[in-house]
Amino acid sequence: GLLGAENGIGNGLIAGAKIFKDVDEEYVSSRTRLEQVLADIVGENEAEASFFAMDVAEVYKQYDQWIKLLPKIKPFYAVKCNPDPVVLRILAELGTGFDCASRNEMDMVLSIGVSPDRIIYAHPCKPSSHLSYATRQGVRLMTFDNADELRKIRRLAPDAQAVLRVSTDDSSALCQLSLKFGARMESTQTLLETAKELGVNVVGVSFHVGSGCTDPNAYSDAVRRARVVFDQARELGMDLWLLDVGGGFSGSKQRDGMPFPQVAAGLSVAVDEYFSEFPSVQVIAEPGRYFAASAFTLAVNVTSKRQIVKEVEESQNQVVNSQKNYMYYINDGVYGSFNCIMFDHQKVYPEVLVCNTAFVYTAQGLRATETLPKYLSSIWGPTCDSIDCVVENVELPELFVGDWLVFNNLGAYSVCAASKFNGFETSRVYYFRSS
Ligand code: PLP
């Protein structure tokens, strides 16, 4: 089951050997269904370590959907969301651009052969050394949202193609990025004038409606704001040609967030409506979660368990009933892959993979455990800290030490920010292709 060119990952779009060149110590299954893959890995993985099963087909499916529903908007994958080398290689081969936030991210993308003109350095506040690195590498497209950054760009990146990031109303998003970045609309005129005085080449406008956006009107309102800036620039004799609609698109299996087809339809209408007078505008986006979330399923092992018996009393202090609750301890937690609960405000949903040594997971949603009695349970990460609680309240059949749980849709803002706090290793990734 080890990787090799014969796996043909990518069905001709990419030869398997090419994608996995740098990760060839990893296991790649040619089995097709998630549950088979999970059973396979659990079977081989006697050492109990938690792991991600990454389905490369999900990235293709998402790309396919993007080009069908937003054919005029070129995606620049937000590397920060999950810089997994396989995700980067697939997207590089498919021809997307990349949104990089730092020197290391630019380095990662450049080192797999992506040309610098496919990168946007989309951080409005850049350390000087990172900016100089971008200049040396020929990365010219970059965002700014304040006058000091413009001066820095003039000094360290005189050939930059600067993109003015405006703030948005992101009050309904999981992560409100406009608290930190984005020029307010009152200041865009002055910023354009300053850029003109300094001789910085402003080429476009960007925004981010907030990660995990739930407001259907957020994109259209932000596109309207961008149009205001295009008009201001035109008045100043500056010809803008780039509109960057940022990220905020939900992943395919996400329970929360707006369905992508609905967002894509609204966004397309807004771009057509507000930019009809700028027919040669090029539109790009910076999706992160959209590409990464659904491809990754995390499997964790129940390493310990504690039973709590709650006695329910009648008025005369007579015990009439006792309820069994369970606390389960697993080997990844909020200091690891589940940091997304803290930082990304994600909700995570456990499903039983192995119960009492029997494999019970089916990807169709039918569980062999459905007929078993359920108990109120909580799920805790491996560290000694009590903040390390993954799920506070969930009904589960009784699990045993050595059993496994899975969490779907865990590819965004998870493993990339995981720590080894308390000495616990981060979960490794196994790759497979479901279709
Ligand atoms: N672009 C920028 C500048 C960001 O800060 C982020 C996320 O923080 C993204 C794109 C990706 O956002 P999402 O994963 O919601 O698509």
C-alpha cells in the first residue's frame, strides 16, 4: 500500500510520484472509501497514534466546483489555512495562485516550482525582512491598508503592485478579520493620494468578509466598497485592474456557514453589477477553508476513560435512579489539532469509528452503534490542562480504552497551528484517494 507512481493519484493530471516526491515516507492507500482507509490505517497503526486521513480527491472536487461556479474568479489558495505539502502540490498543478502571509509561506510555494507572479503577499502589515525577501524573489503583488506600509513598500519593494485592502462588515463571521486589518472607507481617498505622491503603483482593491462568513450580503456589500475605491482611483488618474474578493467561503461538508453555490451566485451578480464599467478587471479570491476543510478526517484513540455515576434522589433522600456519564481522554486536543475550537471558533462532531474493538464506522452515516444505549459523555485532550476539552456534552455509546473516534471536516486551521504542549506529538497525515 505504499505510494508510488502506480497509484496514479490525480488520474493523469498529476502523476502520483510527482505529488508525493517530498512526502514519500508517508503511507498512501489506493483503497477507495474512507471507512476502508480508516480501518486499514487503524489496523496497521498498533501504536494508537491519532492521525489524519487526507482524501486528495476532495481538493479536486472543490477545485472543479470552483471553476464551474466562479469561472471568472481565479482562486489564490490561502496557505495559512493548511500548508500541507500535498494540498499545495495539487493546487499548484491545477494552476491556482497562492495567498502567502509570510516569508516561510512564500518559500514553501516557490520551492515547489510556483512562479512568483502566482503569489499574492496578502498581509497588510509586513515585517521588513519578509518584504525584502518578496522583492528578491520577484513577488510583486501585495496588500496594504495604511500609509506607513506604503512608505515601507516604496523603500523595500519599489516595483510592487500594491492592493488596497478595505475593511468590511464582518460582524456575522466566525473570525472577524476587519477588527485588525482593512482601511476604513473614510481613509481610502487619502491613502490613494499618498500612494500617488510616493509613486507606489496601486493596482487594485482587496477585502476579506471574515473567515466562516455567515452573512449572504457580505460579499456584495464588500464588492460595492471596492467599486467606490476604483472610482476614487480613476478620479486621481490611477487605473486599477485587480479585484481581490478574499476568503470566507465554507468547505463542502461544513454544517455551519453558507452553502458555496449560494455565495458564488451572489458574488458573481455583485461583480457583474458593480464592475460593469470596468470590463477588463481581473478578479481573484483567497479561499482557504474552502479547499482544505473537507479533505481531512481526524481519527483519535480513546486512551483513558472515567465513569461518573450521578445519583438522582427523591425528596426523602432516597436514590431512585443513577445515571452513568463518561469522560473520555483522547490523544489529540485543543493544544493540538483541535486548536481550531479556540482560535477558529469551530464546532467539532465526534463519530464512533471503533467501539469495543469492533469497527463500526460507515461513511454513509449509518452506525452499527445505533441500537446501543447512549450515555452523556465529554471528550478531553491529552494534556494536563482542564481547558483541553474537545466536546463538553455528547451522547455516545459506552466506549472502551483503545476504541477510536473520528472527526470529519477538520482540515482548516487545525494541524497548521498545533503545538506539542506536554510532549504530545501532532497527528500525522496519511493520504488516500476516494475517487
Ligand atoms: N486571506 C486572508 C488575508 C486571510 O487572513 C485569510 C484567513 O485568515 C484568508 C484569506 C482565508 O480565509 P478562509 O479560510 O476563510 O477562506
